[in-house]
Amino acid sequence: MAVHSEGSAALNIDRPQALVVDSCRFIAERIAKVLEARGYACTVVSDGFKGLEQLRARSFEAVVLDTATPMIDGFCLLRHLRHTSGYSHTPVLMLDAVCTDADRDRAIALGADGYLAKPLQRRGLDRMLDNLGV
């Protein structure tokens, strides 16, 4: 698996790029593995500040954000994404360990294309990625 952790500069430019922002290393790597199997090269970071740095440094064709990342939460990152040229139509999947209706509504209102509860089930993740065209 060619997951590039914490913003590693090693990239595979022949493949579409995906960014995974989640403080839980196990979940982030699990999502990256699924995305890799779908043809994406993944960058995994553990907090929102590092996620923002990556979003500013280069382009991604898909983004997965945890709602509760340290430094900058996923909602703030999502807001930034949707107001940044080039990311207005990028598929964004939000993940949430708490998964309240209010958080789901907030994510969708801010422009999330999908929202899943943790712990993730592989079948549900695959179904959501299919629906997002990822």
C-alpha cells in the first residue's frame, strides 16, 4: 500500500489524489487502503492544520474528513474547501464518531457529499464511495 503519511512529498502523479484527515491512525489507514484499491494515491494526516496545509499545497480529487480532528475540526476544513477555487465540486466524505442528526445536517449544509458514522463498516464505506463516484 502506497499511503503517504503526514504530508509526505512522495506522490504518484499518474493516479488521482485523495486526502484523508483523521486523528485515528487505524481508521485513516483503513480508509486509505480502500481508496488505494479504487486507484487513488492517498495522503494521510492526523490533524486539521496538516490537512489545511495539504489542501493549500496541492490538488486532491477526493477528501475524507473526520469531524473532530485536532487543531482545526473537519467542519472548518469543509467550509474552507467549499470556499476555495478548485474544490467546490470535489467529493468530500465526513466521518463522525458521535453522529448526531445536528452534526449530519451541519455537514451537509456546509457542502459534504456524504456522512458516515464510526466505527466504519466496509460495506457501508464502499457503498458511500460508489455513491460519491470515488
